[in-house]
Amino acid sequence: RLHADAPVNILIVDDSPANLLTLRLILEELGQQVVEAGSGEEALRLTQVQDFAIVFLDITLPGMDGFQTAQALRAGARGQHTPIIFVTAGDLDTEQLSRGYELGAVDFLAKPLLPLAVQSKAKALVQLFQEKQFAHREAEQLKLLVHSTREYAIFMLNPSGNIASWNTGAERLKGYAPEEIIGQHFSKFYPAEMNERG
């Protein structure tokens, strides 16, 4: 089980203040940070400077519609993998559904919104986002530990037996700089007669 994380950002995008308020009230019960955008352009500006666990995106926006916004979001570095839930006031045809899923939609919700459905979908996606952040932090800490260790040679081999990573301890103890050894086969560490014996 993960330790309690700080609230994550959830972006809601709709040109109707009433719709934004409704969605905000539903999502705030989850204890996360809800951020509002009244247009696709505003949403894109926000996603360039913040990471979001989920984007709830109205399809029928003036100017840049929801599909165009999603496409632009996917083109940006921060929004490439952000889950998008499209929100719509009417029925969607097969072409619209296909387009949405091609743009990375994880779901479509129809207005009027059912609070329990919105919350359960959001809760699951928030948890996935928090787990990903936790794993990223753990990986960074492990990387820092490995690379700062000088007393032990720590290195990784790929499935072929070639050296894939090399820490400062390995450099100090084995005498090879990373650029000299990474990519070489681990048999380089053994005398020729041992290698000949396999």
C-alpha cells in the first residue's frame, strides 16, 4: 500500500460555468486539486506547466473543440499519456467514438453526470497516477544510491551478457570508465584461460 500522497491535479475543461461547477463539486469530494479551464486553448496552456492525473474534456467547446484539444494535448510532452475522459451532452456516433479512442480517450461520460460513476473512474485513475509517481520516485532514489556508491561495484548486464550500466564504485574498483566498458561483454573481467574454459 502506498503512503498518502499529496493531492494530484485533475483538469476539467468546459465552456459552461454551470458544468464546471457541477464537475468540481463531484470531484472535490475525492480530496484532489481540481483545476478549471473554460476553453481548449486555456487547457493546453495549463497542461504545458502542470501534470494532471486526468483530464475531463467537454467535446463541444467553442473554437478548439474537445477532439482538437485532445490531439494538441497528445502532441505536448506533459500530455502524451494523460488519461482523457470526454464529456458530452448528446449521443455520439461511431465515428466520434472512434476518433475519441484514437486520441487516447479512456472513457466517455454523458451529461447529466452520475456522481458515483465520475468519482469511481476518477479515483481509479488518480490511484494509477499516484502509483506511477511513487514508482518514479523510488527508481530515482535507487539510481541515486547506485551511482553514488563507491565501495561496491554495481553494474547491470543485458540478456546477452553485455554491460548496460556502471556505477562509480565499479569504475574505482575495476578501473574502467563507463564509456570504456558499457556495451562490452562481462567476460572481459576474466583471464583468457578462464574464458577459454567457459
